[in-house]
Amino acid sequence: MYAPAEAMDDISWKHFEQTDLRAGTIVAAKEFPEARKPAYKLQVDLGPLGIKKTSAQITQHYRPQELVGLQVICVVNLGKKQIGSFMSEVLVTGFADENGDILLARPAGYVPNGSKLM
């Protein structure tokens, strides 16, 4: 399981404020067969930040065709990460279920793409 048994050490409020979490809508999703672990390649519309690419290991709970149109919460300021031949630009967030499979973190209702999590 992914969840630690206890809470992590405290961070400063300033460190939390430096984490840029934004809402975006998945506009494209396709299989990522070259990935070491089963994953999809996603394109996420983050409004004024543009459309960003990411890879997500969410194949247990989602199919590519049902992902398009879903709003998700992304970390947009982690920098780029090379995943095989693919360059990921943002991190789509989620929670591990009891089997360690990821369920996407999503806004409870529609918000404009690029909206910052407060």
C-alpha cells in the first residue's frame, strides 16, 4: 500500500504555497506500451498554462476513451521528467486504493481550467 502509517513531518506554510496545484481537463489519452509499468499518455488542458503532457499509471480503474473530458488536479511546477522516450510536463494527482491502484484526484465540480487549488 502507498499510504504511510503515520503523517509525514511538518513543512512550512511557505513550502506548501510553492506547490502549484491546478485543475485541468484531459483532452487526449492513449496507451503507453513502452512504459515499464502499465500507463497512459495524457494531454491535459490547463487553460492559460496551455496543454501539457503527462504519463499516468491509472490503467486499473480507467480506459483511455473514458478519461477524455475528466477534470483532474495536477502539480504544474515540478519540472519536466523523462519517462523512456516521453517527456512528462506535469504530475496528475491521485490516491492509491486498497490494492495500490491509483484513482484520480478531481475537483468536486467544474472549475475553469488552470484554476489554482487553494
